[in-house]
Amino acid sequence: MFRVQQPAMTVVDVSRRRVPRELKVIRCVSIFVVATVLIIAWALRASGFGWQSDTKGRDTPLDTLKQRFARGEIDRAEYEERRKLLVE
């Protein structure tokens, strides 16, 4: 008597869609290149090369002056004179 009408469009399961071989190769090569670049960047940074700022890890001129005074390379008068020049 009553017939159930089939929908005009069927739902396609997108998760089971096949990916062309070329796209798989491109994806694998891209992942390999990105991983290689990241490993090289990490290795360079770990060995002391890379993207370090110039002031990071370096003493300021005032720090150097304090160290020279502490080691006895300069006397108190010279230390005070140079400190005044640096502070200005």
C-alpha cells in the first residue's frame, strides 16, 4: 500500500573516502621536511648557534666594570670615575 520513498541523494561516508596516492606522497614528504627542519633547528640551538638575542647571557658594561674592580684590575678611584661615566 504505502511505499517509503528513497531520498534522492544518499549520504556518503566521507571517512572512507580514498586519498589518491600522490596526496599521500606529498603529505609524507611534507612531514619529513618539517621534521628535518625542526631537528636541525633544535640541534643548532642546543649547540649554541641559532636565534639567541645579543644581550642574553652577556654582561652589561657596568657588570664588566664591577667584575674588574672585584678582581683588583682597577682601583676604587678608577672604578668610581668609570661608573659615573656609564651611569650618565
